Amino acid sequence: MTKLSEYVKTAEAAEILGVAQNTLRKWAERGDIPMHRNPANGYRLFKRSDLDRFLKKTAKPIKPKA
């Protein structure tokens, strides 16, 4: 069973990804990143491992300037 500590709320997830909370909400609604709902209060929750996977998939190396 998954522990609640493996999930973060929207604000923390947005900070981890380096984007605005509204951007993260849009990505979640489009299905770009998996989102779960807390059954007790309906808050959006993001699994830390999903955030890591998303970062690895979308990260692009920065090319140094010559």
C-alpha cells in the first residue's frame, strides 16, 4: 500500500518541478503528469516518483555557450 508521505500537494510539487502551480494543474488536467485526489478532502496529490520520472523525461541538457 502506498504511504501518504510518498505524495506532495500542488504547491510542493510545483516547487519541485520549478513551475507555477497553475501550470502544474493544467498539465495534470491534460494528463501530462499523473495526479491523484485525497479521498478525504479532494486535494490534488502528486507522487514523488511520478515527479522524478516527469523531470527525467522532459529534462534537456543545457549546452554551454562557446
